[in-house]
Amino acid sequence: MKKDKKRNEDIYAKEQGSQNGDDAITYGILHVHSRGFGFVSPDNPNQYPEDLFIPKHFKGNAIDGDYVKVAIYKKKRANKGAEGRVLSVVKRKKKELVGIVWITNKKYYILYIHSLGDSKRAIVKQKKGVNYHIGSRLLLKVIDWGNEKNLILCSVLKNMGTIDDAKTDIPAAIKDFEIRDSFSKLVMQQTQQFPKRIKRESLKERLDYTHLQACTIDPDTAQDFDDALTLNRDKNGDFQLGVHIADVSHYVHKDTPLDLESTIRCNSTYFPGAVIPMLPEELSNNLCSLRENVIRLTISVFITLDAQGNTKNHKIVRSYIKSRKRFTYKQAKEVLDKKITSPYYDILKQMETLCHLLKKRRFERGSVDLALPEIVILVDDQGNPYGYEEIKYDITHQIVEEFMLKANEIVAKDLASKNLPSVYRIHETPSPENLEDFYALARGLGFSVNDKPTVQEIQSLFTLAKKTPYAQQLAIAYIRSMKLAVYSPQNVGHYGLALKNYCHFTSPIRRYSDLIVHRLLFDKKTVKNLQEISKRCSEQERNSFKAEMYVVGLKKLRLLQLYQKNNPKKIYKGVVNKVKSFGIFFEVSPIQFEGFFHISELDDDYYIFQKNTRNLVGQNNGRVFKIGTKLDLLIENIDLISMKSTWTLKKPK
């Protein structure tokens, strides 16, 4: 009690100090990192444009997603942004949690809560006749959040299975991250009222482009085709690019059940082998999807570009098309490589030519081409991983990306030039300090990098890296060093793409921000509260990403567990990607799994952290751990409950 009283007095003193001008007060959403510290997104971004850093010991009783009151210290961290302290939780994000039984005795169960990381545990009292076991996955109702040092007191709402059952991974993530996975009766009733086919009256006041040779290019498993492409070249050598996007706004009107549901979901969430769609499948996979050989309602962006890839003019119209061909990325690549014959070879070849021109223009304006391959974890119908696939970022992926980027840019520029409101996709310039680890990694891998490299030098670095095995690792580190891209009605440009105007327009089936932009293009009076919409889209995008990464991380652990069972002595290749005074972080190839060695586990010597070089150096054997150091690793243990792995570091020969 005395400690709680002292803590309350400290908070009161801090609030008084804030009111007296020592520190400022603001409110916002807390985002907690897996390592315990957090960031608050302020309600008033005009006054505080950057997220506020919250040290681990200053989070108080707040957890990820809580709406909190924060004191902002006037004195900033050295060369860093603003820092703050949580004064109180104004509103809890969660009332329910998903926990895994971790410790058990005759009186209670202690549960590990993945969404809260290592900062919080839950406790459930034993009840007669009800038994749970270590590894049981339970849906919990919070009774008392306690304080920052106490366990969260909960009761059990449902037994969801066990951590050993891979089928429970996605249901657990859906509950723990509050992903809506079912539609209400009102939503389904509205959906069922739509005609199964496009009616003639829906085509009125739309331009007919069914004569164009439109095609879609998507992943193998895609069902929601929201973009189709056309391309012609005239006698002057100019390209006539058409990007045709499903007109979801024709079906999803403001304040209808479908719209209200979409404002809550804001985006689709993608898990290995499953998707939780923003819209019901009747729309996302059928009526809105630009399927082959059926008429679909679209918004078309036509862009005329010269022989050098420079934009000459554009138009944005409501239209309808009929996709003539559905390509997978693999099929389109086989056509371009002449492995299969297709009447679309010439069109795809023209698309390849224009793609290279657009990539060249993008490079010239300062955008860095990362071109990351994607590692996809393959799962069976029971959710068990059995392998992985590396999806290479080949020319067909680049074609679609460049054309979508160009359409998004054109739409944003069109709205901005007319002084019309919009939801922009913005990406602020990273601070030099945040890039230091990336520069250190590049140097550690043997690349020459100046203290303050120019954009052109970073571009050259990645061009060179593509000829080495380190391209993917460098790209991931570069992305992590930058700020998150978010949605905003204030247009501050997009650093990563080196664009002054950019929005999301091309995926309205799976992103609410795109649907809003569609409305703003043709019905400006229907959209209000763009600040609130932008913030919610950004928040939900971040939440879905956390849920997706949780499931992917767990599937990777299950895959490593499978490998260990089949070959306990298997040696994995790793590389150090971060060095701290307390240990080293490393990435395991080829599945991009991150592991960690605490300094106490480096038991072959006594290691000292050198601040100037940011290396760990052995005092007797002279062994150095630095960013880029290659490692040979052996799995020792995998704990699915805490999602932690233990590794043995093989000594160099």
C-alpha cells in the first residue's frame, strides 16, 4: 500500500509539474515493442508530429493499444525525438486476452500473454473440477489489471486448445489481436441484395473499355483481383497505360452496414494459408473481383507517357472492363521467357519495357530499389508448416508494382492539384541516428559507407549488394531503420518513394483508405473526418501486421522444431545483425528467423562492449562479434509458449 501511495504521489507531482510548465501533457495510443519499451502516437500530430518514446520503466500499468495520458519531457534524449512517461490509462484497448498456461500449482495458473510480450503475465485461480495443463490456450476475461508489477487477474472464458495444436494459431491471434472474423446479419443481408451479375443500368454514365486487352497478374492463390492492366503504344512511341481498379465504392456506400464494418476492419489480414477479408467474399472474391471474361465496374486511370517514361497527361474516369486473361506471376514470367506461347507476349513485353523506364525514373529521383524476395511459410490444412517457398521479385512483380505506384502517384497529384481533400500515404524522412545501425551493418558486411552517405551512395550500395548474398539482409535492416509509413490528410510526401504526392488507390477490396480515395475522386461531399479515418487505418494496419507477424513467427518456430526432429545435428548459417552491450542479435538463413545470445551465453571468454565500434570483443581470445559476423548455429531448444529459442554457437575452426 505504501508503495502504491508513493507511486500515486509521484504521478501527482509529475502532473503538477506538467501543469506548471515543466513538461507538456498529451494523449494518444501506446504501442509496445516486444522488448518492453513503447511509443505513443499523439492525438495532436500538428503539435507533436513524431511518436513519443516511452522507456520500459515509464509505461506504468499500460499495455499495447491502450489510450493513455502522457507527460512529455521538455529535455529530449540526446540526438533523439521526444520522450515521455505514461501518467494514466484513460481507456483500455482490451477486455479479453489469450494466454497459454505456463506455470501451474494447486491454487492457480500463471499464463504467458504473447500480445503483451515479457512485460505482463496473467493469473487464473484454480476451480474444482476444471483442470488445465501447461500449454493450454485459454481465452481470458480481465478482472483486475493490477499495477505495473502485479499479475493481471483473469477468469477463463474458453479453452481454445493447446499450443501443440497448430490449428489454434490463427484463432488465437484473431482473438488476442481483436481481428473481426465474422460478418453481422445486417452486413450479410446487404451483401445478398446485390445482383449476381452487373445490370445494364449500372453501366450508364461509365465509359466502355471492354474492347481493351485487359489482363490481371496476381499470386497463384489470389481470389480478389482488384487491378487489371492495359497498355498500347502509338505511332509516336508514346505509351498509353491503363490501370483499372475495382469500383468498390459503387457497392459500399457511406454509413451502410458494409461501410461501418469496413471502418472497423480497415484492411484485410493475411495469415499463412488463410485471409480475414475486409469485405465479405461475395464482394471481395466475386462481384468486385476483376475475374476473367466477365464485365466488372472499375475506376480507370489512363496515363500517357513518352518514350523515356515521362508522364505527359492523364485522365481518371468511371468505367467498366472485361479482363481477357488472368495471369499468375509465374505464368506471366513463363510467357516473357518464351517457355509458353501466348497471344499476350507482345503486350507483356511492352509492359516490361515501360517498367524498366519507370524504374529508371524512380532511381533518378532518389528512390532506393530494395527488390526483396519473399519467404512464404507453407502450411497444410491442419496449420502445420512443412516447408517454405522463396518468391523472387522478378520482372512480373516489378511490372505490377511500378504501374500501381504510378497510378497511386497520379491520383494523389490530381487531388492535390485541385486542392481537394485526400487520405495520403506519407513516409517521413528518417533521423540520421536511426540509420546508424544500418550503416554499421553495411560496413560489417564489407561495404564502404561514408559517415553521412547521400541518397545516391545508398542507391549504389544496394546496386552492389544485389551481386552478393547480403542484399536481403541489408534491405530488411534499411526498412527497419526508417519510420513507418502512415495515412494522413496532410500531404508531407513519401520519403521511401521520393515522391511529393502519394496515396493508396489501387486496392479498395482490401484497404479502406483506398475506398475513401475513390469516394473523394467522384463524390467529395460524402467524406468527413479524414484525420480520424487516417488514424484508424494506420492503427488497424499496425495491429494486423502484429497479428500476422505473430503467426508467421510461430510457424517459423514450428518449422525449426520439425527440422530439429528430423536432423538434431543440423547446422544453420546465421549472421549478426545487431550488437548491444547485453548481447547479440542474429538472423538465421534462409527463413529470416531472428535469434539472440545474451552476453552471459558467450561463455568462451569475457566480452566487453566497445561503444566507439559497437562491437563485443573477447579479452583473452580476441574474438570479435560485430554486425555482419557469420555464425554457425545449432538449435538447442524451442519453447512455443514463450516463442523463444535457445541456440548453441559453434566455435570457429
